[in-house]
Amino acid sequence: MAGVGCEGCVAPSKQHFVRVAGVHAVHVFGSTVEVVYDESVVSLRELLERSGVEKYYVVRVLSDEPLGGQRAEAGPVLRLEKPGREQR
């Protein structure tokens, strides 16, 4: 998730994602949020709109790809990150 603030500011975004139908799991790793969702229920654009995270964060999608292995049926994984401060 992109935004201004510490990694602790990113963790509350989890609550925005878990309330969206089709989301299976949300993981926060420092400034990165990983969302596992079912794209037959919700598209990437709908996921961002329904969660409302773009009201509070500037979102940068790092990847949106299917999971491999046994969890492939769970759908794609969306990875978002809060970037560091820009250098001047």
C-alpha cells in the first residue's frame, strides 16, 4: 500500500479487505499487504473499490497473479506496498 506514514499505518487496511466478499486471506508484511481473493467473485478493480482502501491510501499494485501449487484454487494474490519517501 502506498501512503505517508509508518508500516503500522498499513496494518489497519487488513480490516478493509477482509469485509469484501471473495477475499480468502489478508497478510501484512511490514509495508506490504497480500490479499488472496477469488476473482470469480470479485475483480481486482471491485476489490479496491469495495474495500475503500483508496480513500485512505495511495495504492500501488505490485502483482496480481494466481497462486501456484495446492492453493491455486484460492485464486490470485494481490500484493500492495507503501513506498518509501521519494528522494529529492
